[in-house]
Amino acid sequence: MIEGKKKIFPVHYAPGKKLFHIIVTLSDAPGSYSSILDLVRKKVNLIGTSTYTRNDGTAIFSGFSEALAPTLTPKELEKLIMSSKAAISAQVSEGKDGILVDTFHTGFVVGDEEYILMRRDGLVHVFDRVSKMLGSGGDALLFEEGVAMGMRNAEMMIKNVGAQRVRDQTMVLNRFLAAQGWGILEARGGPGKDGFTVKVVDCFECSTNGSSRKGCNFMRGYLAGGAKATFGREFDATEAKCRLRGADACEFQLRPS
Amino acid sequence: MRLRSILLAVLPQTTLIFLRGMVPVLLFTLPIASFALVAESTGDFESMASQLNRKGLKAQAPAAIVGKSGVKHEFAFALTPDSGKTKVVVDTELSVGEVDEMKVLKFYVKVFDVGPEKAVLCVCPRLGERAATLAKEYGITVLENDVPRKLIPMAEKVVNEFASG
């Protein structure tokens, strides 16, 4: 399988199409999800779906869909879904003028932590503006913010899974950043004298070209902060290669101070 | 290096002239004048650094200092003894009108990263009210004068007092 970007659907635009957002609360039991899918697939083309369990024995099915027949109404769809024994409640919202927005969810949760979603290049442009306004001081500021966030995120991870597991499974946990779109981290080395070399493919910080910045100071700080919280010692972080300086990927060196 | 800076300062305004005809002549002349003032100040900071070096102090003008973050910052002048801990940094902000708080902030973040014992901002002609409040809050020593050249001896005095004290 080729790794790629996950598609999620807080919004969808399909001019001329009759769009529905289907939300179903269902019993968290084997077969519930498939019974809902069996019902709705006769009436709609599902564009994107997600399911997740809740702590009260129920689960949520959320699906963006296009009606197969132009006469289909949200009420008809709700009635159809509620004919399933697995369905506890159903809510179908219709898009307007080809625009369908998720009006059910109010953010994202990973574990117990709330997340927000923003455009990748939106954040990169914030970094660009900080660097442009404050010059080299702006780059230092981005580094400091990276350190602070790297430390905090590592501390949260340590709290959740334990310090030793974070140390032992650094390579595995790096995939967590990749899954969030930060970039694909490939780390070599260890916390000893020679430290780590971390290659970041598709690093978000330099994903938009045209920046006046010459390096990824936030990511450099993030890695230094994360290493500090994980291994309990200071690391000096340098960026040997960066896409902003013509390389194919970023490469950071982390050496114990 | 200086020639490159001149070219960079002049080129955008030259383009404006081609694009818009006569009107931007003022825009063209102001940066040139400002640049001349900056160049003059830089030159004087170099003399100041030479004098201080003769006295056995380790001064640089301009100075490139790597901060705690690993980012390299440039200052008009810096006093960095052999011990490596920067004692004093000096920067200049020259403007046609009052210098705004963004310039103070820009200086402060560099200072924060380098962590000198004293930070001096030479301003021509003067800081705006909010900028002055910010500079005071950040503990920045501000020297103001309508004549850029006069800022050099003022800065020299402050640096000498600090170095001897």
C-alpha cells in the first residue's frame, strides 16, 4: 500500500448534486455498522464516512453522501435508517447549493485531547509572517515555540503511555506526527553522545515554497523539546538540510548538550 | 557585502519608477537617503569597535551572534569578551517619522535569544509613545537623536560606562 493523506469531510462541494450528511447513533455491537450501510447504500452514494465508539455503549456513524434519486428527502432517509434495529437515532441534513457542511461535530478528539484542523499552508504563512516581521528574532521565537510544544506533547505522551515506552517506541510514535500531517520522520541513532539524525520527508513547515525563511526552526525546536522531555537531558538541534535550501527533505541533527 | 545591500535597497524602487513614471521619485530617493545614513552609522560603529578593541575590549561591528536557539542574529555593534557571554548589543533604527513598536519588538526578540547584559537601541529621530513604553518594559536602553551621526558617541559613552562599571 502507498501511504497517503487521509480524506476527511468537514465540508464538501459538488455543484448540481443533492448532498446529505447522515449521522446515526447506533448500538456499539457487531453488525450494527454494516446494517446501516446495507440500508443507505440503496439510496445514496457515500463519499466519505467515519465511525467511532463512545463511552456509553453507543457508536456514531457519520457519512457524507450524494442522493441517487433527486426526489430523496432527509426525512425519508431518516425513516429508512430507523427501520434498522441497530439505529438509536438518525439525523440527516441536506446541503445547500452544492455545499455540504458538517453541522454535527464541533472539533476533533485524539485520546482525551482536543484538536483543531487548519490548512497546512495557513500555518506556514503564519510562520512566514512572524519571520518577516521579526527577522532573525522571529526565527528564534519559532524555535522557542517549537521547543515548548515538543516538550508539552512528549510530556502528554509520557503521561499516557509511560516514559520507558515513549523512549523504546520513539520510531513508532513518530508515525503519530506523520498521521497528523507534520511530515514523515525517520530517526537514526540514539540519545548517546552521537545523538539522533532525523530525516523529515514532506515536512509541513517548508511545504509552501516562496518563504523568506531559510529553515524549519519550529520543527527543529519541536524535536529538541521532544527529545529533552523524553530523555531528560538537553539536546542541541541543527538543521543540516532543508527543502527551503534546495534539499529533497529536511534533516536534523540532535546532539546531547 | 555592502554593494549587494545597496543594490537590494535600490532595485525595488527602480522597478517602481519604470512602472509608474515620475510619481515614485520621492520613494526612490528616501530609501537611498536612509541607506546612506545607515551606512554612515555602520561605518562609525566600526570605528567605535576598533577603538574599544585597542582598549582590550572585544568589540565587533557589525556583529553576528548565534543565540540560544541556534539562530544567527546581526547587530550593528556588540561587545563579546573571550568568555563568550555577550555583554552589550547595539542596534539602530532610522526612520523618517517616529519609530514604531514593531522595531522595538524585532530588536527585543533578538536580544531575548542572545541574552546580553545590556541592550541599546539607537533611534533616529525618536520612538513613538507605545514603542517607548515597550522598550522600557523590556529593559532596553534607548538613545534618541535627530542626527544619526550623534547617536554613535552617545552609544560609545553608554558602552564605555558599562564596560568600565
